[in-house]
Amino acid sequence: MACEVWIGGGGVICGIGDNLPACIEAFRNMATGAATMEYLSSAHRGTYPVVEVRADNATLAARAGMPAHISRTALLSRIAAQEAWDSTGLGEIRNYRVGFVSANTVGGMDKTEEFFADYLKDPQSGQLSQVVNHECGSITELVADSLGIRHHVTTISTACSSGANALMYGARLIRNNMVDVVIAGGTDALTRFTLNGFNTLMILDQESSRPFDDTRKGLNLGEGAGYVVLVKDTLKELIRTPWCKLSGFANANDAYHQTASSPEGIGNYLAMKGALEMSGLKPEEIDYINLHGTGTQNNDSSEGLAIERLFAPHYPPVSSTKSFTGHTLGASGGIEAVFSALAVREGYLYPNANFGTRMKEVPFTPVTAFSEGNKVHHVMSNSFGFGGNCSSLIFSIG
């Protein structure tokens, strides 16, 4: 029998809070993060709301203990990963075989954009040091070096399912006895590259996004980082307060389109079904689903139809925390994994902000108020990415 993989702690920084307790307070107070962009320089400022981490790079660098000239993506990663590790009570990283599996989609693009702005004015003025860490893998390596992690360092980049796939990969490392502990999740900073790209796809909302609402018009982009600490079962007793188990996970791909989900949600359905099969649970045993729920017409419809196919007629409470954090791309699966795992430990149900009208396509509505102390034994977290790369995770009480 494969060893059990436990969640020993978690950390988050995003547009609704600079740490995990602050994020929970934001949910409790229905304080969503969408606002006019302040730190990202863009021609679309004032047109599209975004969910930014409310700190400049110098402030983030001081907190991360890293140089301010490196990518914002790395600074966010370092802060959330450190919070996750500190929450476990495990002590020094060097005392364990630790892996770092970190997802992102933009790498150091923010610094590359700065470089080319200067370069186009004067090719002799561009500072090549700004683009040295352009690649996604460089961000992971910078943070791993800062944390002192040496045993296994890997980057996952599978679009919006990246963070969830990082947890899946980390769990496999532990089950195959390659490491004993893994910090797994994802990070992404807002960039003009992603804002302009999603604008080209015509799926950005000019108002606050409304996932799973019949009037939805698109997503709000966000930024941040989120990590859990995965621990093999034999080390569970060393954890300050174990949160829950990662009891099931699965990845599927319907290969329907480069950016759209299949209308029927085939990949979504297969990922959720596969995660349930690994966990040994029946659909009616899931107590809450943290939806992928981006707020786009296609995504919410396909995910909703897949849930109907798998869960009807017993629908668990569902909501999209992206209605608060925005869509943080490669970070989203990590951030939502932290929220989902904590929901098992604390009995949380998170609200779906800005909801008003049920979608015509599906027979259920999302949760609209934060609550705690619920009987939450099993939580599913969905992350569905471009190219049909769909992943589902299940967190279960011990």
C-alpha cells in the first residue's frame, strides 16, 4: 500500500491578503480584491480591474529577504513558501529530505518587459541582468536556493492547472521515497504579457468577475502564490497541527482546443472521476468543491455540466474563490489547494462573490456566504487549464 501523503501546513499571498489569516478574514468580510491596477503599468489601466498584491517590489523583497531587482514572481513565491514551511513547526529545512515543486506560467516576464522598454529606446542601455531569470524554471531555482532546498527541485508549467499538478507530482515523489517532504504549489505575477493575451482572447471582464453567474462576462486576472507542505505519513507526528490527507488526485486532457474546454466538460469530468477513484470515495461523500470557476462563458458551463454528470442528484456546496482572488494562473491551483485543505481542518465553506442569477445550464447554485464549523470531511479542488489540461485534487480528514 502506498504511503499516505499529509498536508502539514500552507501559505498564501494574493490580492486579498498578504498571508493566510488575512485571506480568511477577507472571505469572512466578503472583501473581494478586484480594483484598478496600481503596480502594473498598462494601457488598459482603468479598463480592466485586476487583483494585485498590494505592495511594491521593494516591500516584497524586504519581506522575502531577496534582492528587489529579481522578478515579482519569485518574491511572491518565496513569501508564501516560507509561510507554508513555518506553519508546520518542522524546524530547519536542512534536517529533512525536502523537495520544492513550484508552478508558474510567466517566469520573469515582468523583468523582460522592463528590459525591452529600455532596449527599444536605446539598444545599448538594456540591462541583460533583467532577463537572466526569464524562464519559468529560473524562478523556482531562485526560491529553492533562498530556502536552502537541494534534494529535488522541479518546475511545472501546464497553464492554469500548473499549481494542482505541482501537488500531484510532489505526492508521487513522496510515495516513491525520493523525498520525505515537499513544498508544492505555484506562483505568478501580473504582467502586460498575460493581460494583453487574455484581452486578445476577449475573456476579460470590465467589472468584477461573477463565476457561475448567468450574467458572467469573463475573468479578472490576479497574482499571488500559494503552497502546501506535503509530508509522508511517518513524519506526521512531527507536524504542529496536521491539516488533512491528500487522498486523491487525477489529471486528464480532452484535447479539444488550445484555450477552450470541451462544451460537455469531458476532461473536467474525467479528472474529477479519477480523483474520486483514487480516494475510494463516492461522489455523495464530497462535502465541498472549490470550483475552477473563472467566470468565462465556456469554462463555467463546461465545469458545471461535468459536475452535473458526476454528482447528480446530490450536489455538494460549491464556490469559486477566484471571485475574490482573481485568476492567478499558475498560482491558482496552489492557492486554492491551501484554501481547500484548510477547509477540511476548520470546516470552512467559502463564498462565491458577486453571484446573482443561476446559470441556465446547471441545476445548482454556489455558496454565497462564508461559514465555519461545518462538517467538511472531503473537499475537491478543480484546476482546468489551457490545452484541455484538467486536474482535480481531493483533501480528506485523517
